[in-house]
Amino acid sequence: MHKRIIRKPKSISNRLEVVASRLRDLFGVPVRKRRLPDPLDLLVATILSQNTNDINSHKAYLNLKSRYPDFMDLAVARPREVERLIKVGGIANKKSKTIVAVVAQIQKKFAGFEKRKLRRENRDTLIDLLTELNGVGYKTASCVALFALGDDDAFPVDTHVHRVLNRLGIVCQKTPDKTYLAVRDSIPKGMGFEIHLNLIKFGRKVCTAQKPRCYECVLFDVCDWKEKNLGAEKKAPVADEDKIQFMLLEEV
Ligand code: SF4
């Protein structure tokens, strides 16, 4: 009888579990800081981190914090002064206006922006509330849930996470926001923190934007990216039996 191997599609959640397991072997389990950051501090820090590196965004954050120890005071700050303080972080003109406007909206809309109050909201409701603020997108909102509120089912999608999930073929989406909407209900329970951080590390070190290191990739055999073989040359790792976890083999 003629035999054929069929690769059955698996759910997003199943595929993320496999990715999580491989990346855990590679990078370990990321550890949370013992004390979670304040939600408003985290929100402002996330806006500052856009389109810059970690060092410059941290410098901008410290400059801002030294002048405004309580970020709620930014609601009445002059954008020009904020711009001067965060200049080192890049696109300060735009970020300063966004930060002042977002904090002013928070002051009006939320009766307190403390962890205790925010945790009373269901995650999707909270993310909807936050994304109604001009200047806050899904990534920033889910960063607040994941990092400041300790919600391990939240899953921010940044440029690295978006790129890797699309190359792997787990989703087929054009923007990080669309990728977020496609995966947010499929994150394996309690694993948002681990998968998010390990995917970012993987996107920075292995599956980079310009020259992905497919030849040494632990996800090579489960990656759908058509161009992976170009970068793999002859160094592609041979998939051993227990690595082929996406594939359900069936004889027909
Ligand atoms: S095989 Fe290449 S494209 Fe696919 S996940 Fe690995 S590094 Fe990225």
C-alpha cells in the first residue's frame, strides 16, 4: 500500500508549548523580579522604550524619575520640559506629548492606578480600558498586565515576538497588533511571562531580523519559513525523533 506522511495542523497553543519547551532548554526559565514595578512607572517606561535601545530608554526613564518622582504629576507637566528630560531616548518630541497626554487621561479616567485596583479588572477589560487611551496600544497595555500586575497569562507582542511567530508559521499576520489578537487566547496557561521573554531573547540572538541563524536554530525542524534553508546551508541540525513534536505522522 502506498504510504504518505501527512503533517496535520496543530493548534496555536500546542505549537507555542513546543516552542516554549525548546526555548526553555536553550535559555532557561526567566525569573521575575521579587517586587513588581508600579503600573504607571511601567506604562511610562514602555512608551519610553519605543524605537530605542534599553540603555538609552533607561537613561531617559531615570532623568524623568529624578524630576517627577510621582509620574502622576506628569499630567500637568509641560511637554517641552519632558522632551528635554527624555531626549536621550530618541523621538522625544513625540514621546513627551504622548506621555503627558496619557497620564492626564489616566488621571481623569481611572479612580486610582494602583495594582490593587487594576487587578480587580478582568484582563481583557483592563486591556480594552488602557487601549482606549490615546497613545496606548496592545503592547503597552499587555506589558502593564504582565510585568506590573504579575498576570502570567498576558502576552505582549513586540517586533521580535511578531517576527518569530510569523516566520515559524504559528500565525500569518501583518502587524504586531494583529499577531497579538491572533494569539492572545491561545497562550498556554500561566506561560505568558516565560514565552514572551524567551521569544524576545531568541529574536535578538538567533532569529534576528536581518540574518537569522537558521543553521543553529533549535526550532529549525518546526519552522515554516520558506527562506530558512538559505540561511541553513549544510549546518542545519538533524531533527531527532523527539524533536518532531509538531508533526502528527499518519500512514494513509
Ligand atoms: S529556522 Fe530560521 S527563521 Fe525559523 S525560527 Fe529558526 S532562525 Fe528563525
